[in-house]
Amino acid sequence: MKNITKLGAVSALSLIIGAGSAFADTIKIGFIDPLSGPFASTGTNGLHQFEFAADYMVNDKGGVLDGDTFEIVSFDNKTSPKESLIQLQVAIDQGIRYIVQGNGSAVALALTEAVDKHNRRNPDSRVLFLNYAAVDPALTNEQCNFWHFRFDANADMKMDAMSDVIAKDESIKKVYVIGQDYSFGKAVADAAVSMLGEKRPDIEIVGNELHPIGKVKDFTPYSRKIVASGADAVITGNWGADMLGLGKSIIENGFTGPIYTYYGAGSGMTGAFGETGKGAIRLVSEGIVNPPPTEEASAYYQAFQAKYPDGNIDQTRISNTVGMLAEAIKAAGTADDVVAVATALKGMEYQTIWGSKVMMRAEDHQAIQNINILNHTDEGVTFPFDGSTFGVVSEQTVEMASADAPTTCEMQRP
Amino acid sequence: MDLILVNLIDGLVTGLLLFMLSAGLTLIFSMMGVLNFAHASFYMLGAYFAYSISLALGFWMGLLVAPLIVGLAGAAVERYGLRRVHQYGHVPELIFTFGLALLIEELVQFVWGKNQMAYSVPDVLNFTAFAISGNSIPAYKIFMIFISVGIFIGLLYVLTKTRVGMIIQAALSYPRTVEALGHNVPLIFMGVFGVGTALAGVAGVIAGPVLGTFPGMAFVLGSIVFVTIVIGGLGSLWGALFASLLIGWMTTFAKAYNIEMSNILNGLGIATPENLDESLFRDFWSLTSPQIADILPYILMVLILIFRPAGLFGKRSS
């Protein structure tokens, strides 16, 4: 009896192994982002979008190379750089060669340094770091390296587009800048002050303020100052609960001008702003879902909604990341040699399903793409967010924004 | 001058909201000696229940029903949880409430997800009540003030003028004697715990639409509630009210005016160092009041603990 069991187990095992080698491999992509803690909603939404993009864009279309499929393996980093490094090591030990991460520039800076070190020491198990949302300019400037690719526009590029739009609006004479008290909030404030000063020297910065991140219960006192300053527009890099709290409070306390944000949509925020945010909340973003730019984009969004009825595609760059990685693997002819894949990725021009183009600049591995100013509204919304009737609609577009922006990156290529 | 009036109103709203949380907590603490770490979690539950009810039956039913559910849940926690743990002493009780806070947070994320909820002010109250030189005061804030003041007056009446209140007050100080007189002290404990958590629930219901309904809302408010009852004095309703308003106004004014540390120090006759960038105290000199607004209550608590350990209105010296 025992022998028969053993025999069965062995034959089953050999069948599995045989099946594995006879069919195509899976290419594992390690997703390291918060899946618990205060920023869990942002991370979980990103994971869903990655899993969907991998299935829809690669696996359902027969995969890459000889039918190799993408598999997203998630790791929870709790938004902590320290935890991320541990998860990175776990991912590498599991044989994962592609890492994606986006929430928090502090995490991205830690990861890019660790990846660089690892790749120098272990040429046999090198990994690529595909950054889909961490926007600290340093990542593609002084801290750049060959293994890091950024698919989102960086904070300066977004501010460049935002300040272009503000500069065109003659009715804006006074601007109030407010943000969270950490590196990203400071970077946004500095960029806003210097770029507005250059493009519209007549605009007065009537307030430049940082508040503690994730600790403010009630934003009313800040809103009072903003209203009292006589500002015509507000600029903020806030995200998560800080974004919603600030936005709601400013509007409820009598501010009527536009609020230019980096992250004022999705993750429940659009639904929660609802009617109050109409005509006030503006968002600078690389992606357009309203009006639907292409047939292909509509089909993609509808398929996503069928799978995640409560979910949003608020990061179109995620499908670009997956699509460009697939193209690069096809061009390189291998998924194991990440140097070849990285070489194929740099300088790549990619036609996205969203109807626009993305160019991965070779000097600093920064994606160059259209940047749009979106408007929070319930009119002309084909794909609303958060199960509400509200969504973000494209208002203005800066084509291939900041394509000639200088970089201080001095990359060492292997 | 106008802005002072506006800030007074804003601070009043913040303070009264804090009062609704600390009133229940201070009663529970002084009666049972339990620091209920899960108190702010009941506040969160209030907001989430009210949100779900408001989807089906409207805001007003939410305001009515959600605190009742939260109060019943609180009473059940006391009856079947705390009372059993009580016999093992205070530390297990502390750990129990701490665990309960974590459990409720996970439960909320499990049921409602991790996103912000679209819980908003009812249309009837969604207008500007009046404006003071361009600063509009939303009608909802006035409504919040009335609700909290109403609850304070009601509580004060029950505690000081009724028989039930007298027994509660007696049980606060001399539980054994009250028991010996034939009163059911465990039932009183359960009732107070239930009412205390229901008050937290009311606070959640009316704060959810303005401060946001999300899984982190309990955490954001959790620690400041303890500070309030320590400053006010344990078991004192007036103390809780006074401390809540003090904290509300203190933080609001500190955030609303950019008072710079260098101005204060200069005013005290200390000259700004020549080379501020190289000075050892550069960060200290460049502090502004909004930056330290949220730690001011904690500084006040430390001072109170040093100079008046029983709190501003506290009577018991133990």
C-alpha cells in the first residue's frame, strides 16, 4: 500500500515537472508596495491593475516569446523602506528578476540603491526595477542607475505642465502652496515657487506651507488661512486621507477657485469629493480615461470593470509598464538576461492603448509622455471612479511634456 | 478681528467633538479603572454604521440608529469581554482593549474595504449658514455645535439631577458601598460602558462627513482623547468639557496664525544668532506655530501631570 502511494506520488511529481518543461515558463514580476497600513488602499488598487494588465495584455494574447506568461507576485512593504529591502531579498531568492514599485519615493530610493548593489555583486541574478509611480526627481537624476526605469512623469515634469496651465490663466494672480511635511511635499513646493516665478513673475505666492503628514485631524484652520490670503488657486502634492481632508475642508469653508493636485482622484476620493469637488479639483496626470481616447482603451476599461466592479483604472501607466516590458522581452528574445531587456527598453518608443506615445529616454530612463490636466466632474464621464457618477475628464494636454528637460544623470552601463 | 471670531467657532467645533469622545472615556476610566484603547474605534464604527444606514434610509436614521448599535456593541463588549478579563487585573484589561482596537480596524477594512467612504453632509444642511468677511461657516458646523451642547446638557442633567445619576456617581467613588446597598454595580458598569461608546458613536456619525470616513480615522483621533481626559481630570465631566475646548482652541489658533519662534525669542530679549545656518539651534529658531500645534496638547499634559497630577478638575488623588 505504502509503495503504491509512493509510486503515485512520484509519477504525479514527474508529470508536473514534465508538464512544466514541456509548456512555457512564467515570468515572475515582484510587486513591492503597501498592502496593509494607512496607505493600503493605494497599494491594493495598484496590485489589481497590475494583475489585470498582465492577464489582459500578455497572458490572454498568448504570452511573450514561446508563450511565456507574466505572473505578478505581491509583497507587502507597509510603505517602509526597511521592510521593502527585506521583501526585495525574498523576491530575488524566489528567482524573480523584475521588481515593480511605486508608492513612496523614500522606498524607491532605497530599492534602487539596493538593486544597484545587488546587480554589481551578483551578475548571475541581476534584477530590473520598474518604478511606476515614485516621482522624486532624484531617481532619474543624481540617484539614477542602469537598472531603474520610471514610467510616470517625475514631480518636476508634472509641475512644469501644471504651471504652464496656471500661467495661461490670466485670472490667477495669487497662489497658495500647501503640502505634506516630507521630501516630496517640499519638492513640489520648491518646483511650484521656482517655475511660477519664471513663467509668471506677476503671480504672488501668498502662502507656502507644510503640515504634518497623516496627522492632521481637521484642516479647517489651514483652509481659513487660504481663504483669508485671497488666493485664486491652490497647489498641493497631498495624497491619501490628507488630500481628501484638505480638499473638502478648503471647499466647504468658502474657497471657490481651482485646487491643482497631484493625487486628487481615485481610491475612494473621487466618490467622497462628489458634488463638492465639482469644478474645483484639478489633477495632473499622464493618463486619460475620459473621454475614452480609443476603442481599445474602452474595451480594456470595461474588461477591468467586469473583473473589479469597485475598482478604478487611475494609473494608466501600469498597463504601459506591463506592455513595454513585454515588448522589451520580445525584442531581447529572452527574459532571463535583464541587461538585454534593459537595453531594449531604453530609448523604446511605445504606442499605448490610451492613444498616446511613451518614449523611454535613454540618458536617464525617464519616460517622456503626454501630461494632462484633468477635471473632477460628472459631465461627460464614461468611466466614473469609485462606483460614483463622478470621474476625471481631460481638460488640457501638454504633448510629450518636458522632453528636453535636462538631467544630471551619469549612468554607468554594464 | 473677524478672523478671531471665525477661529473661535472652528475651535469650538473641534473642542465639542473631542468632548463627546472624552466624556464617555472619562466616565469609563474613573468607574472601571480601564483605559479603553478601543474607544476611538467605537467612534470609527459609528461613522461606518451611519454611512451604511444613510445609503438605505438617509442621514437622519443613521444619526439615530448607528449610535444605538454602537452602544449595544459596547455593552456587549463589557458584559462578555471586559467583565471576564476584569478578574485578572488591569494589565489584561488594557491588553484586551488594545487588541479590540486592532480587531475593529481590521474588521472595518474587511467589511468596507480600505478606501475612503463617500459619506457626506446631508443636503438639508449643505449650505453656508453665514459668512464673516469671506469666511463661510457651513450650516453643518452649527448643527454639530447644537448636537454636542445638547448632549452635554443631557448628560449633566442625568448625572446630577436623577436617581440613576446619583447611583452612578456613588459607584464611581465607592463601588463596594453601593453594592452593599443592594444596587447592581455590574449592570451600572455595563450601562456606563454602553452609553460611553454610544457617545463615541454619535461623534463618529457627525464627524464622519467632515473629517472623512476611512480605516485610519480612529488612529488619528485615538491618542488626543486620552490627553484630554488626563488634562481635564479623571471622571470629571466639566473637566472633560474644559480640556476639550482648551485643546480645540489652542490647536486652532496655533495653526491659524504663523507665530514664529524667532519672534517670541526676540520678544523675550534673546537676539537671533548671527549665522543661523550654522547655529546648533537652527531648527528651533525656525519653528512656526502650525508645525508644533499638534504637540501643544501633549506639552500641556506633561505640565499638568507635573504640577497638578489629578488634572484640572480632578478630585481623586490616587
